[in-house]
Amino acid sequence: MRRVQDKVAIVTGGASGLGSAIARRLVTEGARVVITDIQTQFGQGLANELNCDFIAQDVTNEKQWESVIHQVEEKYAALHILVNSAGIEGSANTNPETATLSDWQTIQRVNVEGVFLGCRTAIPALRLTGGGSIINLSSMGSLVPTPNNMAYGVSKAAVRHLTTSVAMHCAKNGSRIRCNSVHPGVIKTPMIERLTEGRAKSSGVAYEQLMKEYQSNIPQGEFQTPEDIAYAVLFLASDEAKHITGTQLIVDGGITMGR
């Protein structure tokens, strides 16, 4: 069953990590996907592999958001799905005393303002199509304290709140646009590897030991995979979730359940 057959989808940050897994799953399920990313080489390479479109985009740039939506509408005359997957982790081991204002502002600009701009710019296009689905990538870090990466956790908590506000706005005005957030746990992506390497350097604890500690804290006993998150996004993008809006779908193997 091709669960998003012929739906037009934008996946930001789609060149690598979770974004690439999401783009791949949506294409497999029949969607016409537009990948956007600042990583032009990786993004175009993946688009060529999947036989879909790639647009170079900095999600913090308001004009580029307008251009992306315009290009999608010009080519497909529709937009059904927006996945705000682009995000950064910032500097490793930035606690409330060591975090710099510059790092804080950079993380909020990408992780929060990028999602805000995506939602704001896409809503009119989704409404014209007759409705659709916005899926914002948050994190389990939005639900628990993140003292060693404070700015990141705060940014993902803001995404969670932004999601509910967008969901309520669209539900009340009859747009038929749903907006939900997905909250991954610990996944072996380049982002987690960079964070763990940074923490290993600052703490003097071996990288391998830290990864074992992460795994031991997952009740189900194993790391989530990018594909696990892609399937969660697929569900929320599909018509199967037509009455689900403003919710947070947690895919963390049970970590936050015990907090």
C-alpha cells in the first residue's frame, strides 16, 4: 500500500540523517518529494538516487522559504505535506554556565525560527490544496532536562509549543491543515555521534562507554533508527492520521516514560 500516493511533500534538512530517511520513505510510499538542504552535494545526490527534486535552502532565510514554496507550486500546483526536519545540535556540552550567546542564538535561529518560517510560509499553499499535514521534528530533549545541551533542548521545546499553536490555529480557521511533532530518542545519526564525541573529549570518558550508557538507559534496550522516525512521519503525513493534530508522537524506546 502506497500510503501517500501522489501527495507533494517538502522535506527540509533532507540531504542526510533523519531527513534523508524521511525523504526516502515518503518516495517509497508514492509521494512526490522535494528535498531542501544547505548541503547541496549530498542533497542533489540523494534526489538523483530517488528521482525527486532538490532545492538548495537555508531555512533561516525568509526569502528562500518564499522561493521554495513558489517553485513547488509552479511545478506541482499543490503542496500536501511539509516536514520541518532541518536542525542543528550546536556546541557539545554547553551547560547553563558555559553556553555562549552566539551558540544559543544560532541554535534558536535554525531550530525554532526555521520551523516557524516553514509553517508560516506553507500554510497558505496547503490551504489552497484543500489541506494537508505539517510534521515538525522535535526531540525527547523537549520533554526532559538537557543540562549538557541546554540550547538544543530549549529549541526543541519551543518547536513542541509552536506545533500546538499552529495546530489550533489551523483547526479553528477551517484550513484542514494538521500539525504534529515527532520526538526521537537516541539515534545513531551523525548529530548524535558529534555530540557524543564532544562529550567524550570534555569529560574524559571514552566514546564507546558513553554510547553503552545511552543504550543502557533505553528501556527497550536498543537505539532507535532513522527508519523508525521515518515511519512515524509517514503515519502523520498520511490520511490515516486525518483526525490527529497538535499531538506529540514520541519515538524513544521508552526513555521519557520513566522520567
